[in-house]
Amino acid sequence: MSDVAVSGDVLERAADAALALAADRPGGEITLRDIARAAELSFAELYARAPGKAALLDRLSRRFDQEAL
């Protein structure tokens, strides 16, 4: 599997986890560590691909845009 595919899988898992966490509490209370834990990723693995929640929000935004088209 290519690094791009692995990176995409990690970001997709993390984005899914972030969305699930946001259903239960405000986004400002959710940390990147919370997201990594929920996605069953190490913090380092997630941080290497998404150094902040903004990167995951961007991923979700792109996913929603693709689904809308």
C-alpha cells in the first residue's frame, strides 16, 4: 500500500472519529489526542498526518463536498 493511501486511511479514520466525538460534545473540548484514541491510532501517527484539528476539518469538508457532487 502506498504512503498516500495509508495517510488517507489514517485521516479518514480520524475524521470519522472526530465526527463521532463532536456528536457528544463541543469541538473545543475535543483534543487531537481524544481523536487519535477514538480512531485507535497513536497520537504520533495522527499528528504526522494532521498536526491539528483544522486538517481533519479540511478532510471532512472535502468529503462532504465530494458527496454533495
